[in-house]
Amino acid sequence: GGYDLVILGGNCFYELASVQEQRHVIRAAYQALKPGGALFTDGDCMDGLLDESWCDIGVEGKAFPSGVCAHGVHLQGYCTTVAVDRENRIWKAHRRAELKYPDGRKEEAQWDVTVHPTSVTEMRTWIEGCGFEIREAFAGTETRGALLPNSGRATFWAVKQ
């Protein structure tokens, strides 16, 4: 590869449905980097079982994304959990987003997702397993606290050897 830096942030791993896809992205980052190139990852992590708060099946609630865009469009996201596998931390949901334009028009988009929240151990294992040397690991960019299981967020700075 020829790149100096790959950034995998903003909970990007939550957009991937399986451990295999998540591991593949780290492998692809390794291949994209030149020797000495850096990998920066930052995202929420969940250790142990899928958190109970993710397991309320069949109840629709407000969710990301939501807010008002600069041009006046109102956006509201919703989410309904449809299935969970707590042991393997797999969450399946139906998502939808409503758009309300200043002129009164409305649009709606719907889609289904499968999410595997990553754990601190998985992230560390995948990064090191691809040949990276972890230079720093901490519990999120805001606090930079010690990275421990159940930290809730994990940030890694690693270098391709």
C-alpha cells in the first residue's frame, strides 16, 4: 500500500454485520498502508453479553440520526429491535428516517440492519493479528483514560511494521 494513515472512526465497525467483515476491514487497512503507516480506530465497544438495553424487541424508539439541517430539513430516526443474540452480541433491527422539508413535503426511508458491537479484546486481537504494533490504546478520545474491558469506548493508534 501507499497510504500514511487510515482512520476507522465514528463507530464504523457498527455498520458491519459480522466479525468476519470487521476483521476484513482491519486487514484491508493494513494492506492500504505503507510500512510505518498508521491506523487510528475509535468507536464504542461492548464486552460480554449484548447489553440488556439493546434487547427490547418490537418497541420503536427515536434514534440517530435526528436534528434540523442548516437548510431547515427536520430529520428524525427511529429504530425497532427485531432479534437479538446476546451471547454473540448480534442485534437486528428495522430502522427508518423521516424527513420534513420547510415547504411541507415529507419523505421516509426504511432499512434493516444487523450489528455486531465489537469488544475491546476483539479489536486488540484483530489489530495485532493483522501485523500492526499498537502504540497507544485508551478509552476514547475525550477522556484518554485507561482502556479496560467495559470501558465503553476504545481508541487504538497502531503502526504497520
